[in-house]
Amino acid sequence: MLERFWQRRKDEEGFTLIELMVVVLIIGILIAIALPTFLGARQRAQNRAAQSNLRNAIAAAKTYYVDDETYASFAAGAVSGADASPAESIEPSLDFVLGAASASPNQVFVNPAPTVTEINMVAYSASGTYFCIYDNVTGPGTALGDNNAVAFGTCTGGW
């Protein structure tokens, strides 16, 4: 009798089709919950990277302003990949580029005509958002923004 039981047990090894379908359904539900959360975290991280680049860039610009009392030549000679500008000598980890912002992550675009007291910089996030930072030492101070920052101008909206 015991031998018949073990023989029957060997014949019934494995999972039924319904059991396998339930497991696949549970895995599908878990993926459907986790995927949007992961993608949202990725986009936020990309935005924070661009914002961090701008914070470091404004710190470099203010350092330059303290030394020279002007923003006018902060990014003079800045060309992508070149270390010829004062900006890149102060903050070598950033790639400063003069001129209008383009869709290039990991670069900080500096207004090509900063004044003695004003500077405006733009960074592009890999998520597709432009962020800007604007500083005027005579007032109102530093402003942050993410609305239509492709064109240089005053930044509004905050981060």
C-alpha cells in the first residue's frame, strides 16, 4: 500500500496550470506597482542632478564675483570640453558653455552676456526639463526656476 502511495505521488509531481497562472498573475501585479515608482524616482534623480550642477555653478560664479567684483567675464572662453574659462578653473567638475541652452545633460549654459552684477545659467535634465538659476547681487538675490528656461531671462517658479 505504501508503495502505491509513493508511486501515485511521483505521478502527481509538479504544479498545475492554474497554480502557475496564479504565480504569473502575482508577479505581474507586483511589476505593475513597482515600475511607475521606479520611473518616477529616476526622473526625480535626473532633475536633482541638473539642479545640483546649477547650485555648484552659482557657487563658482559667486566665488568669482567676490574675487573680481564682476560677473562679466566669468565664463569668458568657455567652450564645451575646454578648461580655458575662469568658471572651469574654479569648478572643474562642470562643463560651462556660453550661449543658448541645448538638450545636453551635464553641461551648464551661461548667458553669453552677463553683466557686472547679474548672471543667468541654465542646465538641462535628462528627464527633459530645463532648470535655470539667476543671480543679481544688487537685489533681489538668487532666483531658481524651471519654466521656459531655454531662453535666458529671469527665473521664476522655483524648484
